[in-house]
Amino acid sequence: MIPSKFDYVAPESVADAISALAEAGDDAKVLAGGQSLLPVLRLRLNTPEKVVDLGRIAELQGIREDGDAIVIGAMTRHADVVTDPLVKEHALLLSKTVAEVADPQIRHRGTVGGALVHADPAGDVGAAALALEAEFVIAGEGGATRTVPASEFFVDLFETAVQEGELLTQIRIPKHTGWGAHYEKFVRVAHQWAIVAVAVTVKVDGGTISEARVGLTNMGSTPLRASSVEAALVGQPASEDAVKAACASAAEGTNPPSDLNGDSAYRRHLAPVLTRRAVLAAAGG
């Protein structure tokens, strides 16, 4: 199907993009990588009057260090995140998670910021950002900016803290240098949305887990932290039995969906199993 008619603008600065959004109000849509928006437009599930393409805004692209954090521009491609040495050194979990996003074609077009703002609960990037305790820099009219922690960024199904007329500009991730990481994704066929997935990063000292962060994908309307598992892992040896016992509570407090890929009970069964696998893999290096 052909999308309905719309006006197209491609500003070259964040300020101009925000002005374009303000002019159109709720009749505008932002185009980042387009991997989620374009299918929606083609099916006419949304018919905006204006599409604001962020692809020409250089300040929204790239990865750099900033003290104890790394900063990722919202328009940075997935493929660049996977291969970037700074991400591998200081936020290994994000690199490993993004490597599981769809297929190489999607990763070369899709953007990290676009995926995060789209906020599909079955999307991969949100759980890693949550586990890494990322912060999100959001720009608004008049040059105003605000920073939102990951714990407050994901509001509900396809809804984030980014309001009408605002743009996500940066993702700031505290350095987790030397932490092990793994993303365990369960699917029926390759490149599918996650039925359930678990993002884990752990710090291991002398065979004992000293710190742990666990994010869950598709176990609710937003990415979730498995806080009880994190607490139970601290001080435990990185052994099969100890990790299995600590991960038994992974599904507590979750509200997973039921769909053609599995009902909620099936997902609650999967969560502890996948969490155990992810923790053991992360602790092993």
C-alpha cells in the first residue's frame, strides 16, 4: 500500500527540527532510521501531515567519552554501536544486545534512539539501557534540555518520557568497564522480535559476583529490571547452583503478554531459565 500524502522536511539542526515539530503539532511524525515508521505509513496505520527526517542532523550522530560515561547520539546506527570500541570497552552489554537486533540490513539503517523512543516492549535495546542505568537527554523548544533516567523513561506500551515537540538527542551510559555481559534472546525463528529476552551485566571479583544488573524484554508493557535477582546474585559464587537459585525470582512482579508466540505463563517459565543462562554467560566473560 502507498502512504497517504504528507509534507517532508529534513532539518540540519536540532533547533530547526523542534521548530518543524512545533509547527505541525500532533500531525507530525519523526523519521529516525525508519524501520518502524515506514511500515506503519505504508499500511496507513498512521497518516501524519508532516514527516520530520532527522538524518541530516550531524550533532545527533556519533559516540564519545564524557568523564565516567559514554555518550551516544540518538541517530547513531545500530551497526556503529555494535562495532564501536568505546561501547565494547565500557558498555559491553549494549554492544552484545544491539548485535541481536533484527538482521544486518536493519542494523545498518535503524538507530538506537529511534528504537528507544519507539518503545516496543519486544524490542531489544530498552532492556540493556535499563540494566546499564542509562540517562536520556531530551531537547525541547527554546533550547531547553532535560535528562531522564532509564527508570523513568519507559512509561507504557509505545510511550516514553519524550513529549510532543521534543526530541531524544543523547543516551548517556555510565561506564561499566570490566563487567561481563550477555544478552539471551529466545525466538522461534531468526531475526524475530523477542518472545522473551534477558540483558545481564555483572562484575565478578575472584569468582564471586559483586554487582549485577538484569533487564527483561517482553515481560510487560515496558522493559523491566529484575531487582530481586540482582540483589540475590550479589555475594554469590558464579556457579550453576548458586546462579540458578538467585534467578528463580526473575518473573516476579512481571505482567507478560499472551500472543501467538506463547501465553503469559509460558513467558514466566522462560524468564528464570533465560536469566540463569545469561548470568552464567556474563560471569564467564
